Amino acid sequence: MTDKTSSLKEFREFREKMNEKIHASGNLGIRRFFTLDTRAYDEGALSSKVKELLGLIASMVLRCDDCISYHIIQSVIQEVTDDEFWETFNIALVVSGSILIPHLRRAVVTLEECRELEINNPEELRMQGGDEGTHSH
């Protein structure tokens, strides 16, 4: 296992552990929000692929590195091409300005990690995609 794979694995494991604790709270409002988040990315008038890219742009504009990583993973699973990623990154950069550049750097690292998994360990990449079928970050 490479350091890159390890960082994605740690990201997934932390997300799963904390989501489990959050769900265990039994808070109805939080559970509803997580369901809403999951369902928002289902196929509809827009494809799941397009919705992931929209989520990626929003996450980049808001400068949430965890969400950026999550949407990159989901987008790779949805077979987003590198050209599509770069156009998406460009839109986010135009909207956000230079303050986004450090987050863009980390996004590129995450994309490289996902592409490495896609080639060398596609099953691990699919595992990165989510816990128990939920989309929630």
C-alpha cells in the first residue's frame, strides 16, 4: 500500500467512523439531512456524473477539502475524464479566485491518488466511494 492509498483509506475510515457515530445519535433532523444529501445525487434530469461535478464546484468554492476529496472520489467512480475535471476546476477557480489555489493543489493530489487506485486497485477505489450505500460526505 502506498502513502497515497493510505491517505484515501484514512479519509474513508474516518468518514465512516464518524458517520456511524452521527447516525447512532438518532437525531431525526440529521438523519433526514443525510438522506437528502444522498438522494440529491441520484439520477434525474441531470445525471449523477453531472451532479457530482456540480457538488465538486460547490465544495471548491466553499473551500471544503473533505468535500472536495469526496466529490473527486465519487466523480472518478462516475468515470469523469481528466478533461472534465480540469474544466470543472477552472469554473471553480473563476468563481472563487486565487484563494482557491491551495485547495486546487490538494484536489489535484487527490485526483492523482484516485487515478492510481483506478489503475492498480479498482476495488479499493470503489470502497473509497462510500459506506453502506450512503452518499453523505
